[in-house]
Amino acid sequence: MKSLEQINRILEYFKTKHHDSLEINEEAVLASYEKSEGHQTLTIKVLSIFGGILSSLAFVGFIILAELYESSSGMATLGLLLISLALWINSKAKSTILDTLGISLFIIGFICLGVSMAIEHTDFDTFCYVFILLAIVSAGIAQTLIISFVSVLIVSGSLLTLIIESENLEKMHILLCFYAVAITAVFVWESWIVSASPIFARLYKPVKIGLIFSFVAALFMNGKMHWFINNKEPIWRSSVVFVLLIMALVLLVFSVFKINKSSHKIIVVLLLLTALAPTVLAPAISGCMLIILNCFYANYKTGFSIGVLAFIYYVGQYYYDLSFTLLTKSLMLIATGVLFLVLYFLLWKSKNGQQVESQPA
Amino acid sequence: MDKILREDIHIISQNSNLSKEQMEQALREHVYPNETDWLKMIRLFVLSLGIGFSVAGIIFFFAYNWDDLSRFTKIGLTQALVIVSTGIVLIPKIDLLIRRIVLTAASILVGVLFAVYGQIYQTGANAYDFFLAWTISITLWVLVADFAALWLLYVFLINLTFVLYSEQVARDWNEDFILFVLFLFNASAHIAAIFNNHRKNSVVSPAWFTNILALAAFFFATNSYLSAIDDSKEEFNLALVFAPLFYGLAVWYSFKRKTIFYLASVAISLIVGISATVLIKNESSSSIFLFLCFFIVAAVSLAIIFLIRLQKEWANEKS
């Protein structure tokens, strides 16, 4: 939480840095800090989401016991009313305090709508399209962190459901490539997106974290679909896009290390391609590496942690699913481990070598 | 000058004529990692992959050759791993953090050793015997290393040993007592960690470690309460005395250290407890669920209002 003095110091810093050419609307800055303060800590966010989920469950219990689910039109009306009310609360109240109420109503509204469509035996595709449309409109209207985040999850969940239902692996690869490109764009073009328009700026955070969760879930479902569907669709198609994006990010990182020589760049790229080649048959692994690299590039700790946890899971899953004997798997793992340890010691030696060189004689 | 965060840059950008190039520069200077950060991350990532893959490979190797190995080879190999990893820990030239990580790996390998021993000799021991032996064996290492991850493993093992003992040996213990002991243990571990942080010249536990211990204590306290409100039980649940004491301490500590984590945890625990009480003490009807829905929304909203106000007050006091 920032105090007024801290905010003023930050404003002063920016003015001095840009030689007073920077025009800042200080009242608007203070109002923005006031509004955003409640969202700063993870604890408050968790409390909000906990309240939303628990109250939604209680409301679902009410609907079941009151047998309200028997009327599809009643449920649909209730659902739309609750979603509208949630958006109204978020747009009019402009208060972080009513977030819990808004989130609860939002989730319950979608549940009611889903139940009404299930009663009517609505076509599955229509079900998903309605959800996608409503979620996109809701995110655009609300523009708050948690409702927009939930909206992104609803959109991605509906897209995944459509693809799983159609058993179309080609569409899954397209979706994965879309997520990969979107995540990279969101992290690399952060300044462009945030400064482009106030709406983009407000939606930036929820869309960013929503995309990461959606991507990880899609990678999981991709693996399962390839396992269960007897299809000749090659699994590596999306991996190629992931590897290319990783290479693009690495080229950006060269500027951090001030690597300018083309020969050095080519060597690093070739080494990385060699290291990433085995992951082509495991898009989940290269996908997680893309998340980790993007999040570290932009110093986004939450996404980085999610990426690392997902990476550990998918690497384990990959080796578990390999149709080799345990002996072959063990030798592969040990060889890979030894390679990385050798690389670590080379890096450690170079670090110590640099430290020795930099010390005065 | 206070550290400039991403949110500060975003807010300034949205309320000024800061260009996207200027914003990009500000992000690079204050938010994005520099060369040193990248090198540190790459080294840690590569080391973690190296250790992770090697350990996994060793485990797979054992799994493959298991039936063909003689019992002496099986135990010998596992013991050799434990000895080698412990040997590495004794080399002073190696970075302290790495030695602590290796000792944590060695502690896990002790469990593997006991599992191998139990499997070979078919000792017929209960699972709790295994976890008890594992816990006792690594106690000295845990005390010497003073490493949060190893302490967490140790606390987890103690919890697991107790639960298995209650399921396999002390079957006459009632659920209330088991939950109370688990709550008491985790609460004590948490309080001990906090005390240790305030001692001079001691290694300060990271926040994630004390928070996990606190969450475990709150979890068992809440479960103790839920178990206690069951009408059929005649025994008095000691958790009904000690849990409020712990909650009181947590609230006091929250105000002392100006952190909202404990207050939020108490709020969640109380809301769950009250909701469960209403459900259990009344017949399940639609109106009860509707009441609970509104109650939860109101309670969480009030908790958030209170916590935000506290955060603002504390932020202003600090400056």
C-alpha cells in the first residue's frame, strides 16, 4: 500500500527524469492508486475469490433445494439478471469492496444460464458460443481484475469444450498456437498495449494471467486428446511454433546481454535449437518453457511460478508415458541430468572467472 | 527512493503523456531483469534440471533393475547415495545454499533407503513405523541445516506419522483428539518459527514457510471445530479452548507486524465455521442456503473493507 508521500516521490522522479516535459494528471494518479490499492495484495484477491466461490456453492444449493431448476426460462432469466447486476455493480460502484458480491453474482449467473440450457437440451456448440459471447461482452463492460479474469477462463473453457467435443486435434493445435502467440505478444508488447488505450490498460492484467492459465489447461487437454483419440494428427505441429517463439524471445534477450556479434548469436541459437529439438514431440514441455521465459523476461513472478510447476508436471508426465523400458528411460534421464550439471559447472566456472578478472590485482 | 513497481509505471502511463518508448524504458530500468538476474536464473534453472533429471533417472534405474539385484546391492546402492550426498554437504567450498539443497535430497533418500529395507526384508511393519524411522533419522540434519524446505519436509513427516499411527495402531482414538493434536503441533511449529525469527543471529525463516505452517494450523483448527459441533459427541473438544487462543495470538501478531495474512486466515476460518454451524444445527432447506449465500458475501465484504482500511493505516504510518 503506498502512502501519499511515496506517490509524490514517484511523481517527482518521473518529472525529473523527463525534465518536466511530462504532463501528469496528479489527481487521476491518486484516484488510480486509491482504486487499485485493494487489489495489490494476493491475500485480498484470494479472500475475494474464496468468498465468490463459497457463496456461489451456497446459491447452487439453494437452487437445487428450491427446485428452481425445473423452469428453464426462469433459470435463464435469473442468470441474465444476475450477470447484468454483477456488471452494473462493478461499473457503477467503482469500489473494490463490492468485488465479492460482483464475483458471486457473476459466477452464479453463468451457472443458472448453464442449467437452463441443459434443461432445454440445447445443442452443445450453441451452449459454448453463448458463454463465449457473454464472457467477452462482460469482460469488456466490467474491466475489473477478477471478473475479467473469470471471463477469460470462461472463454477458454468454452473453446476447449468445443474442440474436445469435436475431437478435432487440428483445431487444438490452432488454439495452442494462438495462446502461445498471444502470451508472447502480451509480455513483449506490454508498453504498447498498456499505453494504447485505457480499456487495454485495465484488461491487461486479467487477460495476462487468464491466458497463462488457459494455455496450461489447453496443453494438458492436448496431451490427453492425443492419448485417447486414435488420430494421425502429428503432435509436434504446435511445438514448432513454440520453439520459434522461444528463439524470438532469446533474440530479444541478446540485447540484455549486449551480444551483438552475429556469430555469437548464431552459435547460441543453434545450441538452443539442439537442446529444444527433443521437446518437439512434447508440446507441453516447450509450451511451459515459453511461459517461463516470457514471465521471467517481464519479471512476472506469478506466471513464472505457474510455468515452473507446470513444467515439472509435464516433464514427469512425458517420461512416464514414454514407451521405452525403465532402463532406457533411466539412462535418458541420467544422461540429460549430467548434461545439465556439466552446463551448470561451466556457467559457474565462467562466473568465478569473471569475478577473478574483475578483482583488482 | 522507493522501488518503482510495474503498477506505478502503468498508473503514470495511463494518466500522463508518457510515450510507449518512455514506458518501455522505465520498465527496463525498474521492472525487467538485468544481465545479472538472467545469469542467476539460468544457473539455478540448469542446476535444478540437472539434479532433478539425475535423481529421477536413478529412481527409474532402481525400478528397472529391482528384481534382478541382490538384497545387498539394493541396500548398498541406496546407502552409497546417502553417503555420497552427505559427503558433498561436508565440502565447505561449495555454496551453502547448494549444500542445503543436497542435504534435503539426502533426507529424501533416507526415506528411499528405509523403503528398500522394508521391501527386501518384508518386515511387516506398519507404514507409520516407516515414516517414524525416517523422521527420527533426519532430525539431526534438519537441526543442523536450518533450511526452510527441509523443515517443511520434517513437519510434513511428523504430521503423516501421527495420522498413520492413529489409523493403524491407536484405532480407538477419536477424531476430535486427532485433529486437536494436529492443530496443536502445527500451531506450535508455527509459533516456534516466529520466535526463532525474532532471536538475534538466527536464520530468518522465509514468509512462505511460516505462512504454510499457519495455514496448516488454521486448517486443523477449523476441522476440529467442525468435528466438535457434531451433536452426537459427548466429549469436550480441547480445540474449542486452544484454537481461540491461537486465533487471538494470530490477530495480535497481525497488528504487531502489520500484516493482514493472519487476519484474513482467521476471517476465512470463522466464515467456514459459522456457515457449517448454521448448516449442521438447522435442517437443510433452501432458505438456509440462501441465507448462507448472503451471509458469506456480507462477511467476506466486511472482512475486505476492514483489511483494506488497516493496510492504508499501516502504509501511512510507515511513511
